[in-house]
Amino acid sequence: MTSWRKSSHSDDAGGQCVELAALRDQVAVRDSKAPGAGHLKLAPDAFAHLLACVKADRGTQSEA
């Protein structure tokens, strides 16, 4: 069974709600408002890059 953890930046007003799960060699991400809609699995380094982009307010655009 996968243990999901809700982001501390998610709110209870139905806004931006993201959940994470640590898998053996991946990080899973899903929308907590629609958990049955599926999830995204990322390698730890890809997740770290995504997180750095979000924190820098760049979304998922890569620097080419």
C-alpha cells in the first residue's frame, strides 16, 4: 500500500492540493482532489529539478 503525504503548501479550501509518495526508487505525485485520476512517477533527480523550478516560479520549463 502506498502512503501519500499532502503538501504543507496545500490548502483546505479546495485550492492547490498535491500529494507525494516515496516509492522504492521514484517519487509519485498526484492531485489530492482527484486521487483516482492517476499519478506521475519521477526519478528522484527529476523530482528535485521539478521542485527547484516550482520554487523558482518557473513551472516546468527547462533551461535550454
